[in-house]
Amino acid sequence: MRTQVAIVGGGPSGLLLGQLLHKAGIDAVIVERVSGDYVLGRIRAGILEQVSIDLMDEAGVGARMHKEGLVHEGIEMLFGGERHRVDLNKLTGGKNVMVYGQTELTRDLMEARSAAGLPTVYEAQNVRVHEFDSTHPYVTYEKNGKSERIDCDFIAGCDGFHGVCRASAPRSAIKEYEKVYPFGWLGLLADTPPVNHELIYVNSPRGFALCSQRSATRSRYYLQVPLTDKVEEWTDDAFWQELKLRLDDKGRRDLVTGPSIEKSIAPLRSFVTEPLRFGRMFLAGDAGHIVPPTGAKGLNLAATDVKFLHDAIVEFYKDKSEAGIDDYSRKCLGRIWRAERFSWWFTQLMHRFPHDEAITSKFQNAELDYLMNSESGLKTIAENYVGLPLDFGASKR
Ligand SMILES: Cc1cc2nc3c(=O)[nH]c(=O)nc-3n(C[C@H](O)[C@H](O)[C@H](O)COP(=O)(O)OP(=O)(O)OC[C@H]3O[C@@H](n4cnc5c(N)ncnc54)[C@H](O)[C@@H]3O)c2cc1C
């Protein structure tokens, strides 16, 4: 088989890139290791920045998102037993975020892809990338016991943190930066109305909690837990009890509990690969970087990588220019490091770390108190949370 762009990985990055390239008249084949149902079963991100919303529109798949997504103009911060609101809209001159689950976004992209008859190979085994340091790279895989080969001009590594693309880059050409946090997030999804119309980020003496949501009838809650905890050890009752202990009186009163429809523990990590381009192979999304979910940046960063990669590939074919692909890593990494910094900072501010001294939580409370009472402190949180502009800092370079 021959195509212009072979996309490895059919998660949000791969699907969005495929759809945007299709709109630009560029052929792409997606090769995905697991089944489509498996991809849709993964409960992950839920907050879209404006840039991701715009890209879904550009890809022509935004209709359901605009109908069902919930626009949020603020978030709440709970610490020292009191809630404080961060008015995102007012503090950023009208910017908001949208609650729309990654599962729904993925479903919209999958349906559009299948409606347009675009090729996706699911359950491809032993996927390998070859000769990406030349102008004739190719991808191989096995399916139904047969070996297959896709010749292409470019390989897009959209295959997540554990994928094959980053692992295939020569070790001498890659530098990886990593911080693993000494706790995880236990997430619970339930068909219950959210405890609050906006998200609540909680710093409590018992650890961090997040009251999030997927719709007006579906809630997503998270608890900071030790990495040694096993999800099977957490009954629904134990989860709700612990969440109540981390909330304020109003939260305890308003919380509607119910049976979980999904529960999982995710480890937290900050991770960046430099560069993101290896000849004719590019890394996008979680293949190149991971953020702790505290700042809700993972999916949004993936979407901006995809935008930059799409623009560079279009420039290559339409203008016969390699300037965009030459600049891909630099352009993405500026934005990635800013989001990494915010996510790391917000994680440090909101979580209890093992062996923290009593003074650390006092420092956290004092910093939160300062931020909530300072216009510039509030602005700092708000502008990072809604996502810095794509050209942020460009005028200074
Ligand atoms: C529990 C959890 C909660 C999260 N919460 C948030 C949040 O609130 N907000 C936020 O913005 N982000 C969040 N994230 C991060 C967000 O989900 C990711 O950033 C996003 O999924 C990245 O998309 P991606 O397509 O780059 O990678 P992935 O979603 O990981 O997709 C990669 C795809 O590649 C496939 N693949 C892997 N290896 C191969 C191979 N060898 N060959 C072919 N295919 C392969 C995988 O099966 C997968 O389908 C969360 C992540 C997790 C795990």
C-alpha cells in the first residue's frame, strides 16, 4: 500500500491529524494496535481549550461537541475549608473551556473517518517504522497472520507514551526529561449529576481531589492515592466516603453518589522528548510528552502538536517548502514546556507529598490565599488554564 502520511496510533492525535489532512486533500492511513471499541473504552480527558474546539471545527467534526459540550466560565478552588472562584472568562477577556469527554471527541472523529471511507487498520500487530531518515520511509505490521507494508512520504508517531515511534528513534538523537510523582489519581465515573456546575479543585489535609464532570448527568471524580493502592481495593462506598472527607460542608451536602461505571488509577508523570522530529518521522501528542492531568493539558497539547504538524505537511505539499517541517519541534516544544511548567506547578500546589513537613501545607495554603486575593495571581491561573495563545511569546523572539 502507498500513502502520503502513515499515522501510527488511532487515539485523538492520530484521528485528528487524519481528519485535518483529509480536509486538505492529503492521503493518510492510520495503523492502530488495538480495536476501535478498546480505544473508545478508555476514559481520559474531559476539558477542551478553545484551540482544541477550533481544531474540531476545522476538521468538520464539531457539531455534536457544540450541542452537547458544556461551556465553563470558571473553576472553583477549595482549600482551608473555603471555596474561591477563578472567573476564567472575566480574567482572560472572554475565554472559556468546554467540558466534552475525550471519548466523545474520539467517537466524532472515528465516525467522520469511517463516513468518508478513510483507511484505518485496527488490531495491527508488531507495528514497526523503517527508514525514516530517508525520503522513502515505510511502516510494517501484521494482521490476520499476514505481513503488510505501507510506503509513505512521512510517518506521524501518534502512538502515545508506550508507542513504537519514539522507541525507534536513535538513542543518540533523543533527549528525554522525566519526573514521576509519588502518587496517582483514582478516578471514578458515575451517572450522577455533578456536585457543582463548575469543576472543584481541592487541596485538603487528606490529599488532592477533583470534582469534574462529563455532562449534566455524568460525573468524574478523582482522589489522590498512594501509588501502592490497587483499584480493586477501592469499593465505591470507600471512594465516596473519602471524597466527602476532602470536600467542604456544601460539597458533602450536594454530592450525589451512585454506582461507578468505571474506576481506574493513573500514575502522574511529567515527561518531554526533544526533539520531536527524526528525519521524516514526527512525534505528536503523548508519544512526545506527558503532563500530570492537574492542569487538563494533555489532550489540548496533543491537539496543538497536530495543528503544527498538519500545517507543516500542507506547506510541504502545497508550497514545496520544508520550512514548516524543519521548524516543527521548536514550535511545539515552546508550547509544551509552558504547559509542562503549569501542570507541574499546579500539581505541587494542590497535592500532599509523602514526607512533607507540616510547614509545606502552610506554604501551599499561603500561596493559594495569595493567588486568590491578587488580581495578577488569579490572572496567572486563568490564562494558563484556558490555554496560552498559539503565538504566545512569538513577538519577543
Ligand atoms: C487516566 C488519564 C486521565 C487523563 N485526563 C486528562 C485530562 O483531564 N485532560 C487532558 O487534557 N488530558 C488528560 N489525559 C491525557 C490525554 O488523555 C492524552 O494526552 C491523550 O489521550 C493523548 O492522545 P494521543 O492520541 O496522543 O495518545 P493516546 O490517547 O495514548 O493514543 C495513542 C494510540 O496509539 C496506539 N498505539 C500505541 N502503540 C502502538 C503501536 N505500537 N502501533 C500502533 N498503535 C499504537 C494506542 O493504542 C492508542 O490508541 C489523561 C490521560 C489519562 C491516562
